[in-house]
Amino acid sequence: MASPSHSAAPARKRSLLPVVGVLVVCLAPLLLAFLAYFLPDTFFRPEGSSNYGTLIEPQRPVPAAEALGLATLDGEPFDLKSLAGKWVLATADVAECPESCATKLFILRNSHATQGKNVDRLRRVWFVLDDGPVPEKVLEAYQGAVMVRVDPSKLAAFVAPDASPADLQQALREPMWIIDPLGNLMMSYSTDSDPMRVRKDISKLLFNSRIG
């Protein structure tokens, strides 16, 4: 008599790991694209990398028009918020515009002019810190800049709120600033900054930004 057949061994369960691996490989590009679009600063800033300029933290919003009290060289009121939607390159100095002032205006003008198709995304502002006449050669050399007079103490409350009275002039006349299209003061550069690196920094901001 034939011996009874042994019952078949139970089938071994297949591992789900290969399936999970395939799903991860397929979905990873979509996930990375999502993060790059919505959270670029959080997930895609290389370790140790930084902008050339100094980030202003926390960022400071542009004050209301009455708080700054800006006026054009013709005496007309000017609201800095009217430039919302543009990247603003700004600096401040006295009307006579000594060499250090001209250097800043030159750096900002060239950083603006060399942005190619992005040139219209930028505006330049010069805060004039007194009531003196602006030299004709400066007016001609830096056409296109918005030149507005401002009370130094009012400007300092915006760009240098921690400056002491003794350091006020330096705090206002030393830096160049960037205001983003949302109206936030967000970066500064010193007068002795490398013009090429400032320009590249601005190009990088424009390339990576989806605003302005």
C-alpha cells in the first residue's frame, strides 16, 4: 500500500520590501520636487553655504508712509510701499555724495543693469539724509534711481533700530540693503563689498525667487 503523501509545506510569505523600494524610487523625484518648490530654504540650502550679504534677522517690514516721511527731491511725498512687488536695492548718504556714497550707488547701479531679462524686477533707492543740493553729475550718473529725502532718525528706526546716537551716521551711511518684493528689509552689504559678488548674490536671489 502506498504510504500517505506528506502534506505540502505552507507557502513562504513574500517580503514587501522590494515593492516598498520600488515605490520609494518612483515617488522620490516627486517628493523632492514638491519640497524644492514649497520649502526651498528649509530643505535645499547646502550645509555651510551662505549668501555673500548679511541676512537681517528677523526681517523688518517697510514702515507706513507717515512713519518714514519720505519726499522726492521735488518735495513730493513718496511711499516706499509703492515699490512692493519689486526687489529694491537701497543705500543712504548725504546729498553731496562723497566718494564712498558714489561707490555704493555705482555698485547698486551695475548690479541692477547687469541682470539681463530680470532687470525690470529691480528698483534702486537712494535715501538722502539732508536738505543739501544733489550734484548734477550724480543726478546724471544715477538716473533711474528713486532719490528721496528722509529724516535720519526715522530711517534709522527702520534700517538700524539698535544703533546708538554716536553710531547713527555710520549705521546709515555704511550699508547697502535689499528689500524683498513683499516689503521686508532682508539683507545688507558693507561699502567695501566686492561688486562682483554683490551682483552674483542678487542674481542668485532673482533666480531662486518666485516673487517679484
